[in-house]
Amino acid sequence: MYYKNMEIKDQFQITFTSQEYDLIQEVFSFAYSMDFEEHHDEQIFNSAWDKISNAEHQIKFEESK
């Protein structure tokens, strides 16, 4: 049931490989160096960068075939 005063919040969960994670960190560093956050919401940019920088790192071991 939907109520008028309800606030909808959504979340996403993404899993990166080490190489993909390195790339996204490089993209954020490049965007920062180009003053990207000055042209967009600085708080959202910083929040997203903090989440990338502090991402939970899990290492999984799988048997080779």
C-alpha cells in the first residue's frame, strides 16, 4: 500500500572484479581532477567516491579445473 507521506529510496549493489574496481577508481580520480564535482552536486559526488573508496573487498577461492 502506498501512502502520500512515504519516501521512496532505492539502492543498487554492484560486484566488480579487481580490474573493474581499479578502472572505476581511476575514472573518479580523473573526474575529480577535471573539477567534475564543481559542475554537479558535490555532496553526491563525494558520497559516491567514498563508497567506491571504502568498498567491501571479498576474496573468493575456487578450485581450478
